[in-house]
Amino acid sequence: MPSCLLNKNTSMQQYRCTLIVLFASFSSLFAGFAQSNIPYFKSGDIICFLGDSITHGGQYHEFLQLFYATRYPEVTLSFHNCGISGDNASGMLARFEEDVLKHKPTHVFLMTGMNNVNRNLYFDGTASDKLLNQRAAALKNYKKQTALLVAKIKAYQVVPILLTPTIYDQYSKIEKENNMGCNDALIACSNHIKKLGDKYDALVIDLNTPMKELMERELKKDSLFTVIGKDRVHPGPMGNFIMFNQIIATLEPETMLSKIAIDLHNNQHLILAEHATLRNVQLSDSLISFQAHEYSLPFPVSNHLGKALSLTSFTEIYNRQMFQVEGLRGGVYKLFIENVFIGRFSSQELGNGVNLAKKANTPQYKKAKAIRELCAAYRKTEFQLRTVAHIKYTFLKDYKGKDDVALVKKHLDRKLKKINGKPYYEYIKNSMDTYFEILPKVDSLEKKKERIKTLMQLENITSPHEWVLSTTL
């Protein structure tokens, strides 16, 4: 449908414009309008994330869930965390049928490597021939196991999405023992993953290269900068957001979530609506009002992710809820949505276009924020369930005794004694304690996941809002 032209008195009409006719006199209004809005995933897809602790305790899949829930409310997707702390390609291969296929996935994100390269084999110095052989053997085994794993995913008619390993931070000057050379091994793993993508016609999303390049760029300004946590291994919220941004940049084309543009220069006014429907448009010299139904919601970014946003182009590429009015008289204007005061904007700001996705007080943002809280609750629930899977597949895979809590506890106590004094002892001990706490709640937690998903589908339904732009006195 072409652009919508109307005169000053036009009202009670519906404007739904998705195909834009370009006119030279209004070129500034049309920038970025020719876009696809068809998502990579389709409604009903079930997406699993198979990995190690970076997935088990990660947040990148939460950001992905939030993105699709807000950007494509009409698309119903299911997300499942299938990460296990400390796991590697061999472990993922062994548990794939029982732990992943039970969800009946259509797609599996696979990321492994950090625990395959054996980080302790790397250090700043000259390695012996024995160590070099051990490094080579670890990489060879990684290549073998990941090849088998991708082949298995394909054999079950599931679409693999291959993620290269995130970086090991051997670059920052933070005060933490540095297994220098470890990321070089992960780069070799990444190159292998890219070859697997070619062999199996699978999509590969490179995380290591852009994270490494970002590190190199930012370390020129701050030698203590890191996109990874203090342990050089696990990305924090900022690193997870950067991972998410790279994934989305690969899966989805550049697209704004909506744009409403009005040109008042001539007697015949031009109104454009991208990914939105307009009704009841009223135009005058001092007031503009209309009802707008936008099809997407803004991506609500937590305050602590400000640094991550500054390091990416996510806002500019994916989070633009643009409102533009050209031809206004000079001055300051007030914007209200559903009688809520959104802010004051100069005629120049409005002429250039205002990104309302940055405004946390809009009704649309508040709805998106509620979805963000549901996604966070979903991830927290999954994390509890993954603790059970962690103990089951890591420490109980050789247990042959009866299904008796006391006997299982004795078995785990023996396992725990073997790692006494290790740096990860307390983490494993706490995980085992949590296992017994969560085990009787597994069914209720699975039901809780489904309830949260249902609430998310109800919450992300978009609705029309009344907009009013008026002059300030």
C-alpha cells in the first residue's frame, strides 16, 4: 500500500502503510522504510540452547526470548536452556537424546569449547612437547565430538545453529591468573565450527571474533576492560548482551520496530506509518492527535546494560520506535500517550525524529518491561531445573543404586570428597545441596515455566494508544 496523503480536515480514516512510494520532496521521511519484518523463527518453533556453564548460567538466551516476545508478539516460540556447567562436547553428545530431544526442538543452538581445550594446559611461557601433544589431543577430540554432535542434531531433523565459543579473556590486565594462549585454542575451535557449518549446511554465528575485536579496541583505552567476568571465562550481563547482539545481527535484518512520520509543509499533508496502523487523525497548527496501533514493543534495556549498549549498534539497528513531525512551527511541544506525559520536544527534535524506545515512561515501554520481568522469572526457573540436570548428568551418570535419596546422597558425598580442595569445591557442594532441594519440585517448576510462558503471550499483545502532540504555552 502506498504512502497516505490527506488534507488538513481528514479524520476517522485508517492508515496502514507498508510499501512506500518515494517522493524527492519528502526524502527525509522515508529513510529506512524498505525493510523486511519476517522473523527467522516461525510461530510454534521450539528452540534449545545446548552448552556448558556459559549457557547454563547465561543470559543471552533470556535476551533472545525478550527480543522475540517484544518484536514479534504474534510469533509464539518456546525456549529451553539445555546448558550444564562444566560440560563439554562429549557430555552433550551423551545426554542429547534424553536432555534435549525431550523438548522436541525445531532448532538447537550449540556452543561448546571452553571446557574442551583444557584451559590448565595454557600459560605464558614455553610449553613442553608433552603439553603441546596434550593440547593437540584435546583439540582433535573436540573436532571429533562436535562433528558427531552436529551429525546427530541433523539426523533427528533438527536445525542446528552453531555458535563459536566465546572468548577466554587472555587480553585484559585484570588481576586473575591468565591461561595465556587459551583463546588461541578457542579460535582453532571456532575455525572448526565454521567448517562444520559448511559441511552440514548449518548457520554459524561467530562470537569469538567480534568479542576479541571489541576487547582489542577497548583495551587501547582501558587495560582493565573486559567483556568477560573476573574469572576470564564467564561473560557477565554486558558480555551476554554482546553475545545476544551478535546472534540477532546474524538472524535478523536491520529493522525499526515502528515509525510514524507526518509532514505538514504543504496543504496536502503526508502521513506515513511503518509497522503500525493509524486511525482518527486530527491535524491543526497547535495540535496533532491520532490513535496508533504499533505491532511491536520496544526492547526494554536494564540500566546496568548502558555500557553494553554503547559498545553495540543495537539501539540504532533494532530498537527504534520513531516519531517524526516535519513542518512544525518553531517552539516546544508536549507529547502525551494515553494521557501520560511522555516529554517535551523541540520542533527541531521532532523534525529529525524522536526515538521513543528510549523513553521508559511510555505505555508501550511499561508493557515491554513487564515482559522483561517474565523473561527473567523464566530464566530463573530454568536455572533451578538445570541444577538438577547438572548433578544428574555429571555426578550421577555412573550411579546404579536404588532410587533412594539417602543412597544417592552417599554416592554424591563420595564424589564430593574426591574434589575437596579444588577451587570449584564450594560451587559443586552448593549445587548438590540445591539438587536435593529442587528435586521434589521439578514437576511444579516445569508447570511454572509453562505458566510464565502463557502470561508472556497474554502480556505481549499490542493494543492501540491515543497520541496527542500539542504546543506548550
